[in-house]
Amino acid sequence: MVMVRVGSSSSIIIMLYERAADSVGLDFLAHPFWDKYLEFEERLDSHDRIFAILGRIVHLPLHQYARYFERYRTMAAQRPIADVAPEDVVARLQADIARESAEKPRNPAEVERELRTRIDAYHLEIFQRTQTETTKRWTYEQNIKRPYYHVTELDEEQLDNWRKYLDFEETEGDYERTKFLYERCLVTCANYEEFWFRYARWTMAQTSITKEVRNEEVRIIYSRASCTYVAISQPNIRLHYARFEESIGKADTAIAIHEAILATAPGDLETIISLANTHRRQYGVDAAVAVLNEHISSSEYNPSIRGALVAELARFLWKVKGDVDEARKTFQKQQQWFSDSSDFWRAFFDFELNQPTSSKEEPSRHKRIKAVFDDIRHKAHLPAQDLAEMSGKYFDHLLDRGDSDAMQEYIELDIALNGPSSVAVASKQKTPGKGAAQANGS
């Protein structure tokens, strides 16, 4: 609220009130602000400005819209006709009265009285439109239980109310009102990245503003979310911020955003992979490989993270660079260091399972797949659930691609992996997949 100091210039204070009107004037519960603004103008005895302010308020769907309209209507009856309606409206009404007066002449007093009556009807139409707009928003407004920021979570009912309210305003199509509602929403829902994402995407889609202005507004939205409100444990909004900057030609800024995330959350796998992909898009595959190698060699990361990064490096070499042999060598060279990394072994196994094949090449392909699976069973130290998952894939491989001796291996593995403890040499954990189902007699 604006505080009036003795000796302050009234023009400066009016400017501050106008800034406040831009910030909060559209709020459904903005009546305390508008009351203070009108009160200030009353102290200046500025009736022209009071009437002008009321003329703005009567168009706004506010909680207390009716009392502002009554005051506006009362003042309008005492104002010059030129002040109480737009010039084109007054001209149209005067023309209508003139046509009617051609048949039945009226004196000037009667003409003015009739004109004021019709202007009052015009004002009532404004009131009815404002009343309708207020009623349409009332359902959403009454379900806003917490219009302020708090660190505690909002319940799903309130979040859903904000989603529906935003849907409504977007459908109405008023840019200023929709933008204002997003800002209101993000006072309450500042910690929820879904609303920051939605705000940024909605802003990007607004073709009514220039591209330069639009980009700057989106940048501010992402910056506020990333630097102030959304927890660092939620990197998605920050990564999207980086992608936005890259999309408008600011690759250096995108890379800097990634590095800032990693400075606060070192070892975040998604961020490292996204950073490598940014380098790949901008500077080529070798640059991406260099980024991954740098992080793989970092002593700050635990083996689980580094194992996942090795898997990603091999995927780059295979899928992006198209070098299958180099990818395989990467897996083979690194496997001794990552016996506990499920991500590493899952990627290695899937890599061999997904290699293209032919009848001629199938025996050598099976040999490579079997070698990896044997290493998973005998060298890796994986949780039972992950071992069961990979065993299921191997059973399916034997069923789908195995040769005439495959069922012998299948049965032996089934006993070893799924048999009772007296005969099993590995986990008694049931192996999922169609292979395990058939092996258990279904």
C-alpha cells in the first residue's frame, strides 16, 4: 500500500498508485487498494480524477464491483455529458435522438434529459457485463483458500482449482487478465514447477506481442523459477530454461545454466547428460564425448553415477556416432570398475541384445550376449530385482532367437535361478517375463 508522506509531490504519489494499479488492480480482492487510491484523490479534492478512476473500476470483475458502480452512477448524473461516456457513444445516442426528434420536436432540456437517460442505460449495460464476468469467476475465487505464499504444500483440490481457473482465463482470451492470473497463481504456487512451465509455454504462444518482448518475458519467468522458487532438487525447470536459451541462439548461456546446476547439485545425472547433448548439438559428438569423459573421471561422483555415465558414453558412441565397436570396447574396458552399477550392466546387456543380426551372424551375436549375461551373474553384484529383470530378458532371448540347443541352456538356467534353495546356485527370486512363466509350468 502506498504511504503518503507530508510534503510529497502529489504527481509522484499518483505515479506510484498507477504502478500499484498495474500490479494489483485486476485482483478480484483489489478493493482495499482502489479504496485507498480514491481516498487519496478525495484528499486532493480531485473529482475529475475520482470519476476517471471509477470509470476504470466499473469494468473490472471485482468482489465489490457493485458499490463502485453505484458511486460512479451517482457522480455521472452530475458530470458534463462529454465526461460520462466515450465520444463515439455520445455521438451515436445524439444521432438516435435527433432522428426521433424530427418527428416529434423536443426542447434542449428534454433532449439532454433523454440523452442522460440513454447514457445511464449504457452504464447499466456495463454493470451487467461486469456482473456477468464477476459471476463467472466467483466459483474459482471462492475455492482459493490460500492466496498467499507458504512453504507447506497445497492440497490437490486447490492446485486443481488453479489449473481450471487458468484454463478459464485462457479460453476468455484476454492477454492482460490471463497474465495477471498467472502472477497471482505463482504467489501461491511458487514452489510448483508445473505452473512455471505452463506460464512460460503460454507466454511463448502469445503472437500478439513481439518476438523480442516475448523472449524476454519467458526468460524472466524461467529465471524467477530457477533462481528463487523451485527447489534445486527439481532440475527440470532449469534444464528447460537452458533449452530455451539455446533455442534463441544463446548456447553459451545454456551451458552456463547447466554448469550452475552442477555447482549446486554435483553429480546430477540428468543435468550431465543434458550438458553433453548441448555440446553435441553445438560442437559435435567429440565435444559431447569429452564432457562425459570429464565427468566419468571425476572422483567426486560415486560409482553408481559414473557407471551410468559410462553407459551414456557408450550409447553416444553407438547411437550418435555409429561406432558399435568403440561402444563395445568402452563397456568392456570399464566393466571391472562398475560391478555394483545396475545402470551400467543393464545398458551393456541391452546394447548387445539390440544389435542387428542375421542367420549367419546369430551364433556370434548369441555368444556376445551370453558372455555379458554370464558376467552379470558371476562378476556383477546387483540387487536381486535387477538380476531377475535381466535374467528375464535372457530367457526371452533364448526363446525368440535361440538355436537347437537353446532349451537345454534354458532349463539349466531356470533351475539355477528359479529352483528351490537346495538346487539353485543363484537367487530364488522368480524371473519375470514369458520365459520364466513357461519354465514354471504355465
